[in-house]
Amino acid sequence: MIIVKTPLRISFVGGGSDMQNFYSKKDGNVVCTAIDKFVYAIVKERFDDMIYINYSQKECINHVSEIRHDLVREAMKMTGVENGIEITTLADIPSSGSGLGSSSSITVALLHALYTYQNILVTAEQLAMDACRIEIDILGKPIGRQDQYAAAFGDINKFTFSAGDVTKRNPVKMNSVAKRKFASSLLLYYTGMTRSADTILSEQKSNLLTREKSTTMEKMVSLVDPFIAAMEKGDVAECGDLMDRNWLLKQKMASGISNAEIAKMYAKARNAGALAGKIAGAGGGGFLLLIVPRERQNAVFEALRGYRELPFMLEGTGSKVIFDYRSYSSK
């Protein structure tokens, strides 16, 4: 049995510039972090040649081509595992519409577990590249490339995306005082709404071909380096100002990124003392990320008492094997 644990992520500024329609023309930049909420992929050898898959549904099939779960199917094809296996996926957070990058985290976790099952060592870079190939190239999902890299590498990073699908990682270095101050200012609240990101992301992807939206995205990208500089100084107020500017720009990228309920929730948080906020991921629902100085958090807790908070911490590690035991290998 192999068990792989892979983190979810939140991004701060620059999200959306990891789409090919943007970075094929100008470099994209995103600053994001893994968090201590995870997905798990469990792979176990079977005595027979059947394929069992357990997630929100259960599949019992004979051939890879019959698998309905597209990420499992393509991960098995890519890693060359054909039969005699049982695969289970689990998640700390409901994976549908959370905005925390769960789809890409699951893809990375599946690849990591299936490679390990075959005694193949792979780097975080390879896991991220393979996950991008599955989700973007093979399945044609209208997504970018930050989620796969954030899940594979973990920690806080600036990712730069360039023409030719080149992705470069620059870890963000913060001293312990600045990191504690910044991390302790972050709050996550569930909006009570889930959504499929595909509709919003498809519109955004198309909009990036226009000069107006591309210019808006360029402005978002320009906030990344100042945000990192503010993080490194532990300047929570400056981080808040920059993320607020990013959120205002992000809402111009596609319809449905915000709505009346999200705006009402955000207004409550701001009126109670939050410096900034943004919907995690594509928008339209999922989780609201807030930057709130510690001295104002009690007021925000009270203002948002009707919503569910998700306590979290920043996560320093990426996808990793946490259990590896194979009692037999008859195949």
C-alpha cells in the first residue's frame, strides 16, 4: 500500500497570469503558498486483475479505458499502470468548487502514488509537469499552471510562466518574525457556495486574448514583486493594500467572479477591520481569503459568525509519500 499526501494552496496576487493565453505573450507571475489542508491518494495492489476506484463514487472495472474518473484514468495511462490495483482518493476539504486547487492536488497525488507503486522516483518538477500535461493538454481544462506546481513543491513561492510552457520557481524567503506576522493575519472563510470553475475560467481564458483584459492582467502581475517585498518585511498593511488592488482588478477579468452574496460577505469583513480579501481560485464561491491584523480579528470573527471559518497554517512541504508498504508483488 502506498499513501501520498499532497497540499492544497492559496494564491495572493497575479492569479490568472498562469494561463497560456497570457504568458505566451508576456511573462506571468503568481505568488502563492501551500496550506496544511491535504488530499490523499492511496494505491493498493490487488490479487486479481481488476481495477477498483473509490472516491465519491465506486468503480469496479477491467480496463483503464473504462474508468470514468478522468484524472485517475489519465494518471494510470501516463504512469503505465494497467490493472490489478485499487485506488482511493480522500480530501480534507470537499474537492468540488473550493478554489483551493484540489483538482490539481489530486492529480499530483495520483501521479506520485502510481510512480512510487512502480518504484519510480520522480522530482516535484516532473510531477507538476505531468499534472499540467494531464489537466491542460490531455483533458483540455481551462486552467493555468500554478496549482500543479504549488501542490508538488509546497511552501511559499513566486512562479514565473513564460512562452513555451516554461515555469520557473523562486521560493519566497521570510525570516521567522515576518512569516509569523504575515501568516497570523490570514483568515479563510467558506462562502457557503461551491461552483464549477470551468465557466468562469473559460471566459477569462478567452478574454485574455483581448487587449483590454490583457492589460488588466499585466497590472495584476505588476503587484507580485511589491507583494513579496511587503511579505518579506512583515508589512501586513502593504500586503493588504496590494491584495485589495488585485481583487478589484480580478473582478474585471470575467463575469461571475464575484456576486451579491460575496460582496455582502466581503463588506462585513472590511467594515469589521479586514484590510483586504479575495475569493480563492477562479471566483464565484468557495473560500474567501482575508488579510486581517491580529488586533482586529475578534471584530471580524463576530461580523462573520454566520459563516464557517477554516483555520489553517502555511505548509512548508509539497507532495510526499507518507506510507509505503508492499507485502507481495505477484505481477
